[in-house]
Amino acid sequence: MNDPFSLEGKVSVVTGGNGGIGKGIADGLAVKGSAVVIAARDEAKTAAAVEDIKSRFGVSVSGLTMDVGDPASVTAGIQKALEEYGRIDVLVNNAGVNIRKQPQDYAIEEWDKILDINLRGPFLCCQAVYPTMKAQKRGKIINTGSATSLLGLGKCVPYGCSKMGILSLTYSLALAWARDGIFVNCIIPGWIDTPLTVTARRDFPGLSQFVEDRTPMGRWGQPSDFMGIAAFLASEASDYVTGEYIRVDGGYAQHGNTVSFD
Ligand SMILES: NC(=O)c1ccc[n+]([C@@H]2O[C@H](COP(=O)([O-])OP(=O)(O)OC[C@H]3O[C@@H](n4cnc5c(N)ncnc54)[C@H](OP(=O)(O)O)[C@@H]3O)[C@@H](O)[C@H]2O)c1
């Protein structure tokens, strides 16, 4: 029997795959045999990620300089990946940014930047891979949401709107493209130790301890915690799963959600 988790012969594009959660996702796809295209802005960081994945997993890996906030860059980047590999089987929309402040203090440019990168960018990436995935009669799209895809957060209004939007995009594209053989799902991370949350811990002293206390598993998540879920959602093993979100949060969402009193 074929391994339903195998990604041999597949090509995956991971936006924001040069660090943090995206690198964990890229590692998970590579360990199951997928060729990986790392798409991000910082070329030095991307080159380091490419070398690391090549040396650890022995798969074909390329770096792509792409700004998902820039529509022309998305079109050119996906085209370049297609020219190099001839197919795209998996698209991971993971690139994301945040600016934390009170709602009344955001400038329009800050709102636009967050929404452009976190929501419009993923939509444009999906549009760009659609003709190829449709022609292949198969494709897997994995979006990165956030706890704010489901809950409000007062100091992250534009970010929360973008992440609720990502879930809506997941649900709606799953419906629109199911008969094209395109699966669309969303990963919802809890509190993960990455450069994004280093700044949150700097800005909010006490956050680190709060997360450890409140997370049932008692620890922050690590990028490597995303390897398995990425491989699963990219593979045949998840072929009856679409329009779904899966939390990777150490049980954070269930904190206090119990009838037990001990
Ligand atoms: N860490 C958490 O606790 C947490 C929780 C929930 C959700 N998330 C989500 O998880 C995703 C990854 O975050 P992370 O924590 O791993 O943060 P991170 O380490 O800061 O990674 C963000 C990634 O996105 C890339 N990126 C940012 N802007 C981009 C742009 N305009 N075009 C292309 N790539 C861009 C960055 O690379 P370049 O700078 O080189 O472009 C980097 O690879 C984000 O969508 C974030 O919202 C994180």
C-alpha cells in the first residue's frame, strides 16, 4: 500500500517559510519528500532556510523573493515557481505581520499594510495557483489563522480582522473549489515562540508566564510543532477534510473549559 502521508513528487510553496511557524511547516512538508519553495522578502534569511532544509531532508528547495503585500510580486513569484517546477501541489499561506496598539491609534497605512499582507496576499496567492491546481485536478491550500480567527483581541484589531478573514477565505474557497479537487484548510496556532511573539513578550511583560500558566501543556509552542499538521493537510491522508480549521495550541482554547473542580 502507498503511504497516504507521502509527499514524494509534490511541489509546495510556503509563504513566510524562511522562519518561525512557516519554517516548521516547510520542514514538515520536506520530511515527507515534497520539493519546497520558500517565498518571503528577506533574501539572506531565505537562503539560510533553503540550505537548512536541503541539508536536513535532501529534497529540492528553492528560495523566492516575494512580497505578498504586492500583487505584482505575487504574480511574478508564482509564475517563477511554476517555471522552475512545472506544477504546484501545495500552497501554504503563512506570511503574516502584526502591529499592536489601541484601535483608536492606528493609521490608515497600518491597517492597509496588515490587511494587504495577511488577507489580500493569501487571496491573490490562491488566485495565482488556481489555474494550475484546476488543470492538475488536485491541490491543497493551507492557510495560517490565529486564535483571533475565532475571538476578539482589543490591541490587535486589524490583525484580528485579517485572521477572521482568513477563516472566511478558507470556508468559501473550500466550497467554491471542492469539485476542482482543491482542498482548503486553516491551521490555528496558539502562542508560538517565534520572532513575531518575541516583540509581543517585549511589549507585554508577564505574557510569557501568562501563556505557560494558561496553556494546559504548560509551554509555548515551537515551529517544529507544525511539521505533522502541515504534512497531514498536504497529503492524501486528509482527502476528506476541507473547509476546516485545526488548532495547534497545546490545549489553550480548552483552558477552563471543564466541569471538573479539582
Ligand atoms: N507566533 C504566534 O504565536 C502566532 C500565533 C497565531 C498565528 N500566527 C501566524 O503565523 C504566521 C507566521 O508567524 P510567525 O509567528 O512564524 O512570525 P514570524 O517569525 O515573524 O514569520 C513571519 C513570516 O512572514 C514573512 N513575511 C512577512 N511579511 C511578508 C510579506 N509581505 N511577504 C512575504 N513574506 C512575508 C516573514 O519573512 P520576511 O520578513 O523575510 O518576508 C516571515 O517568514 C503568521 O501568519 C502569524 O500571524 C502566529
